[in-house]
Amino acid sequence: MFDADFLGDRKQVELVQLDGPKSGSFPADYDMPLGFPKPNWGNWEVREASVIDAHRIPSEAAGYCYGNRVLWVDKEFWLPYWVDLFDANHKLWKVAAYENATGDVPTLGHVWVGVAAINWDLQNTHATIWSPWGNPAHRGHYLNRLTPTEYQNGTLYGAPAGLLQILR
């Protein structure tokens, strides 16, 4: 259904190493109105990235909301940090930044963990900011065995039928 083109290797600016509890409270620790993390989150760094243009194959493209997306993929962790989303007419529509910092995850080791996401809708002048770091009682995600027991029901929280039960 999809195809991708390699556009080349580039350098990109990322925030990867957080300075712990000084980061993340919304809106206090965000540089508004754009929603970038403030300097107290940590040091931004220049990192190696592969740039990939992902798009529907022609026979599947009609009616799909995005014409293509350009992903700036970190070459160490192979996850996108920046994503440019283009509408069906290939006009720039949205720009997303995924603030994925490194962290220790039980059974996985030192990996990238989701910290925040910022999505700027340039056509509708709207921004969405998401972060699991806004709650001072718990900073970040619950991962693997650190997840509270009441949330470890994979059928309820990981399947469409279970999610439909939650939405009631």
C-alpha cells in the first residue's frame, strides 16, 4: 500500500538527553506559543538522520488524506524525530516533532522513550502538544513491568473491542 524514497542523509537538531525532573510541565516548561521545550529540558544536539519520503502507491493514493510524509529518522535509534506531512495535493500541511529522549526500560535496556509530541497544522493555524510529563506525580511513561497492575490487561487496552468498552 505504501512506497518510500530515500532522499539522503542529513543532520538534524534533536533533544535526546533530558535533565530529569526539570522538564516537561505544561505549559510552564514549554516556549509558547510554538510549544518547543525550554532550555531547562536539556541540551539540543546535532545528530545524523536519514530522510525518507513515504507515500501511497498510485493505485491506493486516491482519497488518502496525505499525499506524502517526509520522515527525518535518527540514525542511531531509527525513529523519526521530525515529520513533514503533505496534503493530497503535496502542499505542506503539518510539521511534527517527536521529543523522544533516551531512558532505561525494563527488559529492553537504554532506548528512546516518548516524551512529547508537537504537531503544527500550518494550513489551519493550529497546534497540538502532547506530553506524559505534565503530571508531577508521575513523569513519563509506564513501560513494561513498571506499568501498574490495573493497566496490564492487554485485551482491554490493546484491542479495538477493549478500547470500545473504555469509550462507553
